[in-house]
Amino acid sequence: MEITLYTAFWCPDCRTVKRFLATHNIPYKEIDIETTPGAAEDVIRATGKRAIPQLVIGGRWFQPYRPGKGFLYEEMAKLLGIDQR
């Protein structure tokens, strides 16, 4: 399963996603929207908004964070097949 994570250096929610993936030894490709030409536009084109972090998992876009709810630990674990027991 190929995972791409769209981030920015200033984004605290992006750091949370990276820690989650690292904790579970899940490899991913990181694309910083501030330093990668066209990356911010890719996010907007795919999601309709400039919101990060964004994950692309097997070609499907997923925002692992919801305003007011924070990082979606359970949804991410289920999506990535991580046993949370």
C-alpha cells in the first residue's frame, strides 16, 4: 500500500500524523506543500480546499484530522489495518 502525506513544516497536525505513522512503522512519502511546486494546487484540486495534513492511501485522499476533534486515531488505525488492542 503506497501512502503519500501532504504536509507543511509549520503544521502541528502534520507532525501528529508523522508520529503516528512512525510509531506503527508505516512507510510514507512526504510532500511539503510549501517547498514542492504544485503540491498545494494538487491538494486543492483533489479535496476542494487547502487543508493539511492530507493522506493519499492507494489513490484515495483522506484528511486524518477534523477541526474540533483533532487527529482521527481510530479511523486511521482502521484504515491502515492497525490493531489498537
